[in-house]
Amino acid sequence: MTRQQILTLISMASVNFSSMICYSILGPFFPTEAVKKGASQTVVGLIFGSYAVCNLIGSLILGRYIVQIGAKFMLIAGLFVSAGCTILFGLLDRVPAGPVFISLCFIVRSIDAVGFAGAMTSTFAMTAKIFPDNVATVLGSLEIFTGLGLILGPPVGGWFYQSFGYEVPFLLLGCLLCVMVPFNIYVLPTIEADPSKESFFKLLTHGKIVLVCYVIFTLSAGLGFLDATLSLYAIKTFNLSNGYVGLIMLGLSLPYCLASPLMGYFTDKYPGSRTVLMVTGALITAVGFCLLGPTPFLHIQSQLWLVIVTLGLIGFSLGMTAIPTFPEIITCAYATGFPEGLSTLGLVSGLFGAVWSTGMFYGPIVGGLITQHLSFEWAATIQAGLHNNQSVRSCWQCFLSVRDDRGNHLL
């Protein structure tokens, strides 16, 4: 690799790490703190969900106009906005409980989501532009740092919360993001490109892209569901502290972190394996969610070791399913007639971010509602059905309709 490519990888890794640690830090203690401030389980889910809605809108708009805005400027501006919002979110414990606290949570998280959308959309697009022949390998390697952010966020957040209170975790991470801004200004290259007249609607005319988007939706819905419900379930069921809840979440993020680079390398070397990996990963994830509760009709008693092992199974399967999706959409976009370049990559990145955010909206809200009115066990069971039903069937339909360059069915 050239010096510029190495510096770009370092920059992208820093963005992935800092963004995800800021996102995941809320899991162990924010739901508990929000309940103390007068928010119900459903409202907590809505706060997580509002982040996803604004991320969805931001991803679509910023992905469409990435060339006009500039990928480098979009990434740096997104980091700066996220830094400010993270610091502000850490000061919300000083506001009155009830409607004021809840309203400010919605406002700050929504603005933060737009900043996050800008940073991640440009990261995906620039990575695919600079490493066109090794997209999955590079993205899989970068997911190590995404996984590290997910790994360190819950235990670090839970420990700082227990030791120093609500404000300190957010203030430290906000300052970390501020430091990343000048670093990325110096390191990132400026990419020139011509705007395209293509749109998201044309992308969605390709059947396989629609089906892969559904796979992305189920993945993010599962993660969003766990973010909003797992900590309260673990505290109530096993009488754990917030710090230990953060350690439990390592069971999800560590296997994902380890699986992602392996899956990226494998799918770049064997592109035809992408659909098989997505199908297999969806099946394993469905089994994992059935055992997480566990599902009531299995009549298995919930135990801490089973939760940790099941989270590890889900984490590995998420890596198996998620990594092939982005390069597969790029391949389908080029096959549909989209021009190769930053404009198309911006559209693909924006679509990926929007679909991911849709799942992150669905998961916490629906999961929170089901958990509040039924139980965590039934909510996890319904999440398992989401993975097992449409995702698996749709992926197999894709697999059985693969065509060669002349339009002939290969299978």
C-alpha cells in the first residue's frame, strides 16, 4: 500500500472507533438513568429510535450530495457535530426530570445522528473509492475498530458511570472526537468527482439490492433491540451492576470484531460466497435470539452463562452476514448501469446507512413495546422470527436466480 492509503486506513479506523464507542457507551446505564428521570421503557426505545430516524434522513440526503459537499468536508463536519452533541448529552443530567429531560434527549440525539450519518457515509464511500479491488477486506479490517468501539464502549461507560457519575463518560468521549477533527483534516485526501444524475430509486429497481437491504435491516434491528432492552433485562434478571452489564455486552462485540476481517478477506477472494454467508449468518442469528431469552416455549431457564454464550453466537453471525452486504450492493449497482465513481459510492453508502437506520429505529421501539407489554423473552423470539423468515427465504431466492453476463440462469 502507498503512504496515502496507509494514512487513510488509520483515519478511517479512528473514525469507526470513535464513532462507535460514542454510540455504544449508552447501553449499560442510559436506560436506567432515563427511567430515573421519568422516561418509560417505551420512551427509552423512542430516544434510541429517534437517532435512527435522523440518521436515515441524513444518510439519504448526504449520500445523494456527497460530491457537491465533498467527502472530506462531510466527514470532518460530521465528527465536529458529533463531538459537540456528545458533550451536550453528558450535561443532560442537570436538567429537570420529566418532559424537559426527555425533549432535550430527543433533540441532542437527533442532531448527533445527522453528524454520525455524514461521517459514516463519507467513510464508506471513500474506502470503496480508494480500495476498489479489496472493498470487503478493507471494510472487514475496519470493522475491527468498529468492534473495539462496541467492545470498549459498554464496560468503559459503565465503569466511568459507576465511578464518576453520568457526565464524565460523555465529556471524555466528546473531547476524543474533538481531537480527531484536526487529525483527519491533515490525513484525509481530497477526492474530486463529477456529480451523477442517478438516484436511490434506480438502485431499488434491482431486486437483489432490495433483498440485501432487507438483510441489513434485520441486522440493525437486532442490534437496536439489544441496545434498548438487554441492560434492563440483565439488571432485573441477574441483579447485576451497570459495570457488569457492560462486560456482558463484550460477548456480542468481541466475536463480531474477530469475524469481520476473516469474512471480508474470504468474500473478496470468493465473491460468489456472499449470498451463502448471508443466508448462513441469518440462520445462526435466528437460533441465537431464540436462546437469548430463552424462547418461552423451549422451557429453558434463563442463566447468565447462556446469555453470554448466545451473545457470542449472535456477534459472530452478524459479522458473517453484514460484511458481504456492502460490496454486494456495489456490484449490483454497477451491473445495473451506474457509473463507477464517488457519486455512485455515495448513493450506495447513503442507502446502506438509511436501511441500517431503519432497522435501528424498528428494533428499539418495537422491542421496547413488546418487552414492556409482554416480556424480553417474547421480544427476542419475535426478533428471531424476523431473521428466520423473510431474510433467509429472500436470500435463497437471490441465490437461485444468479445470472451470468448473458442473462442465463447459473442455478
